[in-house]
Amino acid sequence: MGYVAVRGGAAAIENAAQFSLMRRAGGASDLLKPDQIREQLHFAVDRIMSEGSLYAPDLAALAFKQAAGDTLEAAFILRSYRTTLSRLGYAEPIATDGMRLIRRISAAFKDIPGGQVLGPTPDYTLRLLDFDLQAESPGRTRELIARLFKDTEPLAPLPERFPKVIEMLRREGLLAARPRAAGKGAALVDITRQALSFPAPRSAQLQSLTRGETGGMLALAYSNMRGYGSVHPVIGELRVGYLPVPYKNPVSGVLETIGEILVTEAEVIARIADGDGPAVFNLGYGLCFGHNETKAIAMAVLDRAIAAPEPAAPSEDQEFVLTHVDGIESMGFCNHYKLPHYVTFQSDLDRLRSIQAGPPSADGEPLS
């Protein structure tokens, strides 16, 4: 602990941690409970689960409270906790066309099989401050929710499965095929147990992106969309919903559903592929824990961008993208500069003073 040498030593460090508690909980307002955070600040909880690489809404809400709203710190806490858990096995592959949908849209097609499902989203409203929230009451909120269902005409239940919009293009041979892992039945890479090496296989690429920090991925994807790259995406389909998690019972060998996870999935259609073969569209894919449409779209854009055979921009360089999108790694490296660097800086300081003083003269004095 480098700061032990600072005046006050370990006691100062302990007091600094207590001051953090005072900043978070020393006010006059009621203390937040994790269940309130989980239910009312669900976008933050979903982001923490995705970047922390652990689907655990209650724990993500607790980490958000502990971090006083710092989503990067909360994701760091959650991922650290994840490393203490035992690995029991792997879930079976999940077909996302069986998603229990709460939202499904396509920007590429107006009419899609099963129809557009807007679901819960503020996308179509003005971004104006709602001052009514300052005096929000449980009774008024329940009244508004009841009115929503009262004023809505009864609808037919949604089908259990919705066909994938992209499949219409695939059946027509209008989508480029993505290369699969070398060798039939080749094992998928688990980046939590195997260090990334480049060029990374597709399984490692998607794992790295789905754990990536939303803001960092958005910045890189935005640079590509603006022209520092070649992806101008159209959303073929964006889905938000619950997926059943199938797991093979290690004792009986029976495939069982052990729960559901909320995910966001985006498939974007990029520009017409270059090459000697027939003209086809390229496809980018994104999927992350929780409801985070911005991240899923950015992931899909980057998935397509790093498939470029010859990178023409940083956002198309696989190693550049995958090395820099992890918010936990980035934050850790950035914040380590707050730790003492006394020795290295004193060395630089002495060297700079020596350079400015110039070489010594014949009598040993520095030249002016």
C-alpha cells in the first residue's frame, strides 16, 4: 500500500474510506435499498451486469449502491465477485428466435412477420425534464399504470416464437456468410480462462465485445459510422426479451431450463460486401445482458467493422478494438496513476534538470 508512508498512514486510508461512506449516506434523505435500485434504475443495473459479466440483478443493484452510482466501479466490484464463484458447467446454445419478447423493431423493413412491437422505450418522446417526478407518489404512479391497461384495447397474445427478419435475406442469398471456427466441432474460446491472442476467433471477439464498456464501444462504433471506417448500418432487427437458459443435468443428462435472462440483440445490415463473388450485404451481430440497445447496436457495428480484411481505421483493427473496449481494464490502468509514482517521477525530474543544466564545462561547472 503505497500511501502508508503518507502522514497518517493506515489510519488515514481507513478514514478516507469512511469519508466515502459519508458522501454516499450522510445526507438527510432515506437510504436507497437494493430492490429499489433494481426495479427503478434498471438500465444502470443491466449495464453493470453486462460489463461485469455476471447476470445477477440483485448483486448488480448492491454494487451500484456500494459504488454510489459509478457504473464502472460497480461493474468492477461485480466482476471481482464473479471470480470467486465456482464454475459448474456451460449452458447449452440458445436460439434467440424463442425469446419471450418485450420489444422488437426493424428499421430495414416496415412490415415484418409477427409485426413491430415497440414495447417500453422513450425513443419516441421528447427529451424534456419531467418536473412531476419531483413529487412522484406511489398512488399516482399506480393510477397511471392502471390507466395504461384500461385505455388499451385487448390484444391477442404474442406468439411464442417470432421469425428472424434477417432470415428473409439469408434465404434469398443476399447475406455474406461469416467464416466459422477452423475444424468441424472446434471448441469455443472462453476468454475468462484463456488470454486473448490475435487474430482472435469469432467466439472470443463476441465475448470481448459483450463484456465491453458501453461508452467506449459507442465511441469506436460512432467513429466508424462517421467515416473513419466503412459501416453505415441499418437495423435489420432489434430485440429485447427473456431467453430461457438450457442446462444439461450432469447427473441425469436431461436438458433442463434453469431460469431466464433478459437480453438485447441487434442485427445490423451493413454495406454491400466487396469481393469477386456475387454482391451481398454484410451483417453485424450484437447481444448483451439486460436492456441496453445502444450497446447492442454498437457491438453489432464493431462486429462487422473488425471483420474487414484490411483495416483502414482503428475501429476496424481487431486488436485495437478488443484491447480497448473493456471498461474494467481501462479504468484500472487509468486509475493506477493515482498510486504513488514518487521514485519514477524523481528520476524523470533529475534527468530533466540535468538536461536543462547542459553538459559541464572544463572546470566542472555547468555551461550557462
